[in-house]
Amino acid sequence: MGGPNLQEIHDVLLGVAKKAGHMIVSANPSTVDTKKNSSDLVTETDKAVEDMVSSTLKSKYPDYNFLGEESSPTPNSALLTPAPTFICDPIDGTTNFVHAFPYISISLAFAHNLVPLVGVVYNPFTQLLYHAIKGQGAFLSSPDVASSFPGDGGAVQAQYVTRKLPLRSPAPPLQGLSQALVAVEWGNERSGVNWEAKTKTFSTLAGEDGGMVHSLRSLGSAALNCCGVAAGFLDAYWEGGCWAWDVAAGWVIVTEAGGKVVGGNPGEEEVRVDARRYLVVRGGEGQRAMIEDFWSKLGGKLTYEGSGEMDLNEQQLKA
């Protein structure tokens, strides 16, 4: 019996993402609940989209596992196993969705042996579709207005154009933090050691006595942040507190575009996709120096409950 058919899985996930996108743009997020606190939101649409994704994938791939945000109630249930697994965040950016801020995505990934192999990230409001298969490159498909045409009912039918990532090739050199645009996120943990490490790091990155980055961006979607690094819109993205479903799809896309994912703490060269702390740096000359410089500016160590830690056997699997 052969291994997973990655091209077929990729194509199935594209279709599922488009269907989920239609559900999202058609919804009115009127029912909003909280999970951990008032900054950790969930809507009926999150749950409905995940139910659709889960049932669709389980019907076609009954022997594969499914890991989704809304169906993983405890930190331990969010840990990835080596089994073939679909990983889903039905709406990455729920707070944005509630506030009608159009920086959200459906994030779908497939992993095997703890390695993300297929990633699809779709923003249904902008219709930007990022997708990748490990070893085959990363791509952005987006509407090409010039080649679109009216349908029978007079509505414009968008034709998609697909471009390889990064959008500029070769990628321009990374010229250090002082020339960088960096994505960070506040998250929903608003006190304690991790919060102190984050806020101190933000201050150091932005301040004259620290990295003096061009600017920090906090836009509310880990998956789209990873895709922004892959495309070259962002130079780096540092995160602590998110989950495998937030980053698995983006992980494939950014690494296939020449980017690098390392740990969110200094010296963490190899991390699991469920490590809950990440530094993502785009491709280009100077990537290694950027990682080292970024690590030197961190304001404390990030430690999260339910984070997967890589042991020797897992390092061998990943290799």
C-alpha cells in the first residue's frame, strides 16, 4: 500500500477551502461566545465550518486523523501524532471576523510523521488562496480582474492567476532588524510570564535601543502572517501561544517559499508544529543572521501548556 497521495489531498483541500469560504462570507457572526477569556472568541460559524470540513474529509479519508480547533477541548488533545492527520482552523482570525475586519482565513493542512506536507490558506474576503505541497513549491492564486468576465446573470466571474512564491525572485537580501517589517501577535494570555516576555520583546524590537524595526504588525491571523512571510510582504513573524491548527498550513507554504521556521525561544533550531512558539523568517541572503539577531532581542522564555516537545525519535522522523 502506497503512502498518502499528496496531490489528491491538496486538490481536495482546495475545494474544501472554497466551500468553507462561501460559508464564512455568507455568515453573520451574531452568536459570539468566549473560551479562555473575553479576547478568545468563537462563533457558530467557526463550529459549522469545522463540522463541514471534518465530515467531508472523514468521508473521503476515513483512516486519517482529524485535529481541529473547535473539537480539541484540552491542551493534550491538541497534540499531533505521527499518524496521517488533517489539521484545521475553521476561522483563523475569529476576532477579526466578529469585527468585520477582513484579515481572516480558513487554514487546512495535512501532516504525516509529525511533518506538515500540504498546506492551504484561503482568505475568502480578499479571495487570496495560498497553497503548497512539500517539495513542490508554494503558490498564491488570486483573482485576475483583467481576465474575468460577466456570467449569465451579469455578475463578474473571477478568473484566477497563480504565481509562485516568493513574489519577488530571487528574494531580496534581509538587511537586519532595523530594515525589517515584523509580524507579532498579542494572543489571549494577557498576564503572567509569557505576557511579560512578549511585551518586553515588542518594546525591544521597536525601540531605539533594541532592534529599531521599521514597524511591527499585529493583524490577527497566524496562518496569513506565515503566508505574508512566504510572499515577502513580511520579513519575519514571531509568535507564542498559538496552536498547530494556526500554523501547520502556513508552515508548508513558508518553507516551500524558502522561509525558515525555528523555535520562538533562543537556540531552538528544531521544533514540532505543535510547539506553540515559533519564529518564521523569509528566504533571502541574511536569513541566518536575522534569526540570530531576533533571538538576541527576546525578552524572556516562552513556555506553554500543551506544547509538543521534540525528542530524538521525532527529530529522526522529521529528518
